[in-house]
Amino acid sequence: MNNKLDTVENILDVTLGDTLGDRYLSYALSTIMSRSLPDVRDGLKPVHRRLLFAMRQLKLNPETGFKKCARVVGDVIGKYHPHGDQSVYDAMVRLAQEFAVRYPLVDGQGNFGNIDGDNAAAMRYTEARMTAVAMALMDGLDEDAVDFRETYDGEEEEPVVMPANFPNLLANGASGIAVGMATNIPPHNAGEICNALLHLIKFPNASIEKLVTFMNGPDFPTGGLIVESRESIIKSYETGRGSFRLRAKWEVEDTGRGTYHIVVTEIPYQVQKSKLIEHIADLMFQKKLPILDDVRDESSEDIRIVLEPKSRTVAPEVLMESLFRLCELETRISLNMNVLEGGKLPRVMNLREVLQAFLDHRQVVLVRRSQYRLDKIEHRLEVLAGYLIAYLNLDEVIRIIREEDEVKPFLINKFSLTDVQAEAILNMRLRSLRKLEEMEIRSEYAALEEEKATLLELLKSEDLRWQNIANEIKEIRTKFGANTDIGARRSLFSDAPVIDIIPVEAMIEKEAITVICSDKGWVRALKGHVAIDDKIKYKEGDKPKFAFTAFTTDKLILVASNGRFYTLGCDKLPSGRGHGEPVRLMIDLPNEEEIIALFVYQPGKKLLLASISGRGFMLDCDNVIASTKNGKQIMNVEDGKNKVAVCTTIDDSHDHIAIIGTNRKMLVFTLDDMPKMNKGRGAVLQKYKGAHMGDIISFTAEAGLSWPMKGSKTRTETDLTTWIGRRGSVGRMPPHGFPTTNRFS
């Protein structure tokens, strides 16, 4: 009964929304603070910081031997980071991958994965130790440089932040997705960062434009070419948000007899080589890269992707530009400098704020280490002073130790010693009583007094502290700068060649074809310009509808009765063998819609578009090109009441429009009266009552209006005065002998 009462008393009457809000807020804060965002001071997330600290506790220094990664991961999850072992190992593997981290923090031995995307071996097989960069990050950890906090179980302590004698945030970058925010900082060159830091120490109000002269831009571990304008780079660093356009590095190798192939030697950052080659091969299979004949991987330790053009007449720049547009040989690396300020507040910082935060942290570390050293010196001076008193009264000290019962209090009272001094004298070894030892103590005492004076002066003077920090940064620059193997810049800067439009003829081999489209929408392309006759076969129950000659470099415009325009590449049409393929498999054309027109796209031409209700307009052919299978809506229809009926090309010499309805009324008006629109419902061209439009055509008045007669005869009417009227009129009966089909052709 008591248990039931206790349970009832512990029930809180709160709304579900408030409870969920509190729980989600706690989760969001945990994600932001303890998982996804790096600290601006050391550039590390908690898992990375705990990994390095655990390796330090295991004494895995660069000069010592390796230990199994499983041992490190076990210590991390057992003492500091209560999460899954695989996630911890994945973080450790990335810190060891030279193609993923600009300045690796872990020196791995064994299979740690590769740039093809292959995973690392299991942690029981691989071994690791720290690198010199990791040691620099933790330099001063034993000298009270940073605060420590209890681990999750309260049994151990871990550093809140690393002392960070290395600009890790910018040098190695960071990426992560938190709740409602994300961060993405590309890696940079440590030597250039040091140059910018030294300038900022000297000129605290330096502009970001000036800082960019020292830090030109990112420096990726996989190299590549950054083809971003300086203005864009400066703007990205000013706002803390932006992106950098990164391209693969390539060169042309002459293979003799006027032929060549292209060799890609560096690929963009975080692009998997195997997936890149697979993507290029897929583009070739889909005929989106007709000027590329072959791609193969000849990489060993260095990247070597060989691209063979289909023809030696293809310019290398054109081939590479097409690849840059279609695959990940060119990528955009985003910049979002969202970091934890002081380890607590998430904020997007600009370049100067990030650099200044690092310098401010180094200032704090310097003060704390100096104070720690000062405390140690004062303690040692106190002990040495006690030693000197003991030497001056050595016989008396020995007598007291031998004869007195309470030795320590007696010594303190006799020689006015402190508790520390008395304890040190009592713990002193007999061998230290030599005369030489006394001289060494006096020498050490003098040296410590001098060091103490220097430290006191350093703690009082901010200028001296900045000078000290500048010297530390210069040491880092010497150790990891441009003159070292690891510090030489890998990503270079270049201007992208201006190739706005790649010529179609450079992409596709020009061949003559004959396009055939049946009434039911089966399309095919016969090789060559062949005669269109009875020899062309169709499926049973089908019949011819469109047939014309073209080239594989042409584009086709397909007009549907729903007012949508579709674009087809002649090079992608099915071959003439058999009956072809349904055009509805190539475009998203509804089954209930009819194909009204199919013709070759002619740049600069005018089109005449009209619906069955007698509405229409004139538009540029260039405006109807569609880039997707879904097409482009040009004429608006009204639930089938205003279906498109005619789309035809207007010749440059045409100056009049003739339109006829199913009510046998014909109207002629000038081309200038035809409305010009890009899209819409159209204007009224001819009025009907109980009828609809039969046909419409453009023509030259001087040549007259022609239409077919019975048999193979054609009649041409030059005097059209009777039928000329205003656009939107009813019109008059057509000339005697006009076809009963109410069609001009």
C-alpha cells in the first residue's frame, strides 16, 4: 500500500508539450555542447579530446612504441566517453588518415582505410600512437594550463579544453551537424595561419582583407585547385559563411601521332576515388560524355586517373570542363564557422574572431603555466633556504635529530623554519651533506631567484606575454611551416577557364539521321538521310505521323496537346532497327495527351501556337527548350477545353496569318497583329459559335495563300481582300474549292 502511495505522490501533473519541450531541449544542448560543434580554442570535439587524453595517459608519445587501437578505445569508453566503441574507433581512424586530416593527430600502423572509401581494419588489428601535432595540442597539460572536470562516473578527471599550442581548428578544420545548426570548416595551412596570428598580435585591429593576404584560403590534404575569386574568399571569411570551388588537378600527356590522354593527379577533398570513376563510367554509359572514350585507374600510392578522349580533335579544356560540370572532379566546399565560444556558446565567427579566440586562449594558458611555475619556484626556494640553514648549523641539526624526542617542532622553533623546510631537512639524505652539494644549492637558489623575477615581470606586462606567445607561434611555424614536408601548401589557386558554352558538335559526333515518329508515339532514328516511303514499317494498327531529316547534334521540340513543350536530343533517340521505342519512356507525357508537333529546334526562329478554341500567340523558339523530362508549360489549357491544336514555325519572310474554323469561316490578318508572349493562355485569334479552330498558317501575302486540291494539284489565292480583317473577327466563307477538311496542308 505504501508503495502505491509513493507512486501516486511522484506523479507530476504537467502537459505533454512542456515535457517534450524540456526533454528535446536537453537533447539539443547535449548534441551541441558534447558532440557536434568544436571548441574554438583547441578545435576539438569531446570525443577527439578524450581520445588524445587517453593516449597520453597510455604514454603513446611519438618516440615510443605503438599500442593496439582496441586498448585505446577501451580506455576511452571505459573512463571518459560512455558511447559505442565503433563510433570512437571511427573518430580515431579519421584522425590518422592523411587524406582526411591535413595534420594527422594519430600515427596509425596497419590498415586505416584509403581514398577509395575502403574501411579500416578492425581495431584489434591496428595500432596507433600520437603525432607531434597532438603533443603540441597537449603541451602544458601537467602545468595547470587548463581546468579539469570529473568524468561521467566521477572516478577520473579529464581536461575541459586542451592548452592547444597549435591552431588546430583552422589547420585541421571540423564538420558536424547539431540540432538546428551545423558547422563546416575546411582545413588550412598551419604556416599561413601562424603568419596571420603574428600579424594580428602586432595589429589587433587588422582587417580580414589584410589577414587573407597571409591566409590565402583553405589547404586540403588531397591538394586540388581552388578556383574561387579573391573577393568571394574575403567575403566568406568576413561573414563566417561561404563556399570554395575546388577542382581536380590534371595534366595532358602526349601519346604520339597527335593523340593525347589526360591524367588526373589530385582529386577534390572528401571525394572517394572509386565512386568518382564509377560515376564517370556511368556518364559514359548514359551517353552524357560522348567525347570521352575511356577512363581507367592507374593509381598506386599517388593518384593517377587516365582519361582518353574519343577524338584527338577534342580540346582537353573542353573535355575537362564537361567533366567538371557533370561529376565530382569539381566540388564546392562549404564554410560555416559555427563554433563553441568559451566551450559554452555556439556562434558563427569570422576569421579575425577565430584567430583572436585562439590568441586569447594562449594568453590564458601562458598566465596559468607561468603562475604554476612561479608557485613551484617559490616552494623550491623555501626548501633550498631550509637546506642552507641546515648546512650553516649542521652539527646542531644532527644533535637535535639524535637526541630530541619531538624533532620537527624543535627544529622549527630553534631555527625559525617553516613546516615545509623542517620536513625537507628531515627527509634529506646523508650523501647531500657534502660541501659540493651546498655550492650546488646556492647556485640553484640564485638561478631560481632570477627565473622568479622574470616570471613576475612576465605576469605584470601584457606586452611581454604577447611577445612570448609570438615566439611560441614562430616555433610552431618552424616545426610545421612551409619549409617542412607536412607544411608545404598542397592546394593551389587558379582561375577557371571561361568556357560558357561547350559546343554541341564537340560533345557529339555529327551524323545524318532520319527521324520517324508514328501516330501512337513510337520514335526512332534511321542512319543517314533516307527516302521516306512505303518501305518504312510500323506496328500493326499504327501509321506514320512525323518524318524528317536531322543530325545527331540537333535537338527536337515535341509539342503536346496539354500545352507542354519537351526537348529530345537526337543523339539519344533509339536506333532505326525495329519499330523504335515509345517517346513516353523518354519524357513525362501523359497517356491521354496527343503529340501535336515534332520538329528540329532552330535557334532564333519564331513559333506560332494556337488552341482549338481559337486562342494563340507567337513566341521565340529559344524560350521553349526544356531541361527536364517533365517539359515546360507554355500554353495554359483549361481542363481539356483549350487543347493545343497547331504549332508551326514562322518563316522570316512571312507577314500574314490565315486561320479557319470548323464552321467554314476563314480570316486573314497581319503578322504584326499576332500577340507575342513567352507563356500563357493566348489572345483570341478568331471567334466561333458552336465550332472550333480547324487550322492556322503563316504566309507571305505577295506570294499568296496556297492549299491542296484533289489529286496532286495546289491552288494559290493572291487576292485575299475579302478575308482580311481584324484579329478576333469571325471571318468569311473560304474560296470555292477549299478542302472540306478545313486544313491548309
